[in-house]
Amino acid sequence: MKWKRTFGTLILLPLLASCGAQHEEKINACHQRVHQRAKNTAEIVTTEAKEDKWKVVVRGKVKYQNGFGAWVNHKYACTVFSDNSVPFFEVTEGW
């Protein structure tokens, strides 16, 4: 049974990697906006991208560091068009 799990991982891994590489520029455009919003330091925790016709919706979790050094959890969402423009960007506090 262990070989089935290994075989499944070998098949699934390249598919997942290519999916992330396909949207890498759009994810980077969104992450740039996330970091621009930070007053101090930002640490992106999770990211997921979903293609929707002519746009890619990028969502995830980020931790922003406040002026006292404490980390504050936030969620972010971006809509990225094919030219990597970001017409919609939203950050909300909490997970």
C-alpha cells in the first residue's frame, strides 16, 4: 500500500506545481499589494489562487507586525486581471 501512496504523490506533485507556476505572476502582483499595506513587516502565511474566466482571485492569510512587535492576523483577497493589474484588494483583520 505504501507504493500506491508514493506513486500518487509522484503523479500529483507535478500537477500542483504547474498550477502554482501558471498563476505565479498574478500571485506575486497580489503579494506586492499585501506588502505595500504593511507599516512594518508582513509575513504571508497561506495563499490560494482560483481562476475565474478572465481573472484570477488570490486569497490567503497574512500576519502584520505592529509597532510594538506583536503579530496581528489578517485575511487578504485580490482580483488580478490578465495584465497583472489588481483592481480589487481587501484586507480584513482576523482569521
